[in-house]
Amino acid sequence: MEHNQTNGVPPSGKFTKVLVPGVPAEEAYKYLDGATGQEVFGQNVSGYAYNDFVLLPGHIYFSADDVDLATKVTRNIVLNTPMVSSPMDTVTESEMAINMALQGGLGFIHYNCSIKEQSKEVDRVKRYENGFITDPKTLSPEHKVVDALNIKQKFGFSGIPITQNGSMGSKLL
């Protein structure tokens, strides 16, 4: 059945492909973008799996500059690159949140742990600045190795400067 309605629904109410005007029916598949949402989800199917879909590149009739991907995450936060990681314990901890931020996205720290552990993960993300530690922890020569291990465990980094009196601004040894 051929029809040229813009919504793809023929008078019979059954869904068929909209044929391209002036193109033989056997060649029309080259110009069609695939099934409509109504055709895919209007069937009596209880669910779909990832391998039920094949996404193929198609032709667009507008400039890529015309595409706006900005996404409102909250009332006041807009991401121009809508990459967001899932707040699952197997997905987003500090390492994933840092990498998402470096790519322009947002990583939600999961809440399947204590508030203290959540705070620790958030602190790790906030301390990370593109490979630089903006607020380094320092030790003096009098400190023990266990002090360095405690800093590593608490803050997630092990590059600890040793200064003359153990404070920032003191002579680096």
C-alpha cells in the first residue's frame, strides 16, 4: 500500500513505510530512516532488549551547528554536553566522577554507603583539578610512614611533599 501522508498512517490505520515520491518502491528503502516510534512500540511486545535495535546513520537536512544538546540537570545547572553517569555503586565513585567532569559531564556519587564514605568520595572529586592537587598535604621529617599512609587513605593521593616544618610555604626538603 502506498501513501504519502506525513505521519505515516494510511487511511486503513495500519502502519506501513512512507514511500519517497518519485522513487520506485523497491528503491525507497535507501531513503527511509527506519521505523517510526509508533511502528516499533505500537506492537504487542512486552519488552525490548539492546540487541533488538540496530541504529544506522542517516542523512540530516540541517547543520550540526543547529543542534542544541544543552540539558537542564537541575533548576540552576545546565550541561552543554549531556553526559551523566549513573549513581550506582558499581558505576560512579570518585574516579568516574572525576573523569566525567574532565569530559564536560557530571558524575553522581552513589548513596549505597555511609554519609562519611560519601563525603570522602566528594572530597576526592573536589580536590582533583586536572591532575594537580590544589591543597596538598605536607609532612615534616619528624612524621612517620604511617602518617603518609593515613593521608593516602583519607585523600586518595600519595605524593606528599616533605617540608622543613611540615606546613605549606616552608622550605621543601
